[in-house]
Amino acid sequence: MKTTVYIQNLKCGGCARTITKKLSELEDIGEVHVDVEESAVSFDYLDEMALQHAQEVLKFNGYPVIGDQNTIGDKAKSLVSCAIGKMHL
């Protein structure tokens, strides 16, 4: 199955690289594409558990899905994730 989720705190290519790396590491997730301008992440997933796990990984790295709470901690984590992504150019 394929889905697109819209996330918070997505700012740049550094964020996109981190998100792509983290989601691509998941066993039941594939074909990850991040659209920075739309704050959207598209990917293939095997089942609902894989989708939920992907959303948890996004939140853990500071990118909660639109509609979920976006705490100061999430915002701080997204800055760290972004910086890490920029270091891996």
C-alpha cells in the first residue's frame, strides 16, 4: 500500500535526508519520498502496524503528523535531526 502523510517541523533538505534514512531502515517501509514544500512524506507500507510504526519513528525524530501534538521537545528534536541530515551531504 502507498500513503502520504503530512508532517510538522519539516524545513529543508537536511530534514528530508534524515526522514528518508530513518524510514528506509524500517523493514516494512519502502519507496520513501519527502516533499519539503508540501511537508509531505510518501512511502509504501506492508500493513497498518508498519504505517503506525513509521508515524512513531517520524514523531521520535521530531516530525509529528499534522493534527498530532507538536511539543517544544518535538521541535528541538527536529532541529537536531535536521542538523544531522545536513552533516551527511
